[in-house]
Amino acid sequence: METIFLKLGGSLITDKTKVETVRADVLARLATEIAQARRESPTMQLVLGHGSGSFGHMAAAKRSTRQGVADAEDWRAFAEVSDAAARLNRQVLAALLAEDVPAVSLQPSASVVCVDGRIYAIASHTVQAALAAGLVPVVYGDVAFDSARGGTIVSTEEVMMALAGEIRPSWLLLAGETTGVFDKSEQVIPAISRANYAEIEAALGGSRGTDVTGGMASKVQSMLNLVDQFPQLSIRIFSGLEPGNLVQTLLHPAQAGGTRLGLTPSG
């Protein structure tokens, strides 16, 4: 039974240049495609994550919550970031349930322990229980308590990477706005590994809009670190804007378009 981690990027499901603005049509279509993929592959186990986009990032930037929480105003901002991220999560859940996808939200702040900005431990048993029950567990970028910083923010990718240690997915699929990772000529790089990363590193830029968890360069580097740790894992960065692309990538991840990250250039 194959387990797939799927992340819907914050820039895909929200307009990151406007405060708390959901791309409702895109989100509804993605939910429809997820439902279709589950119908066509009923044994697929799916863990879904989504970014915070124009919800959590803008709230977090006001008090630099990711760097730490020190006083009452910081803690107030910490609570506001948590609320903003949860508001988007409710809309994602509503879209999925409307398409009969049995999605259940699992709030990372309730299960993550951080030390100096890094996830030290995560309770994965609730995610595993959801999968065993035939549900689709949904995680997201969230605040977290931190023994060194007081509080911080964990990205969706960080949460999913922490879960990968226990759940061992075969694929991590990252659906965003772009068709993959671009080189300097604005062409999609079909595959990235340690062997060719140095060549393409300079071509990786930041991300559009306000993002407190880093742009494409940091995401690619963290994904390669994850592949180093879990050699059975393959990762694909692809566009969720093109209708039909998500369902095909879920059903046939090895043959899909976009950029594949793995131990070797061939994945």
C-alpha cells in the first residue's frame, strides 16, 4: 500500500499578495482532483498538507514570530498567527469534505516540540490512526512551542519531513504555482540530485509575496536533505494550476511532469 504526502502550496491556494484571500476556484478544483485520484486508486494512503499563504505569513511577519517569542505582545501575535493559519485550514477542510474526501485536520501546534527553531519531536500516532481509518489527515504550517525561543513557526514541509521518519512515504508531491524548478533560462529542470545541485543552485530564487519560511532555494535544499535521510523517497515539484495535473501526478508520480528530486538525477 503506497503512502503519498501531498502539499498544496500557500501561493497555489491563496493570493499571497493580498491579505487572507483564498483562490476559491483553484481550491475547489484541487479538492475535486484529489477525490478523483482516491476513487481511481482506492488503496492510496494520502497525507495532505497546505501552506498558510496570505493568512499565516502576513500575521507572522508583524512580530517576527519564527525568530522567537519574548513578551506579551509577541505571545499575542503568536496566538493571532495560530488563528490565521487555522482559518485557512477550515476552508481547505470544507472544500475537501464538499467533494466527499474524508479529511480530518491535525493541528501541528498540538503535536510538535521545537528546540531553537527546529522540530525535535512530533506525535505521529494520530496521523497513522487517521490513515488506518481510511481518512485523509491534513496538516499545515503552524505556530509551535519552543524550549529555546519560547515560540516559533514550523512550515508545512518541516512538519511533513518530521512525519516522514515514522510514516515513510514513497512520494512527497509539492504542488505550487510553477511547473517545476527553473534554471537561468527559465526552463524546467527535470531532475535535481546532489550530483547536479551545485550547477543549478545559483538559478534558484526566492518566492513571490510574503513568506517567512524561505523561498525555492531553501525548499530544494531541505528536500535534498530529506532524500539523504530517506533514500526510498522521491519528491516532485509541479504545477497545481493546470487542470488535471494534480490527479495525474497523484496516480502516476514517476511519469508526471515538473521537477523530480532524488538520490540520483534520474530520481
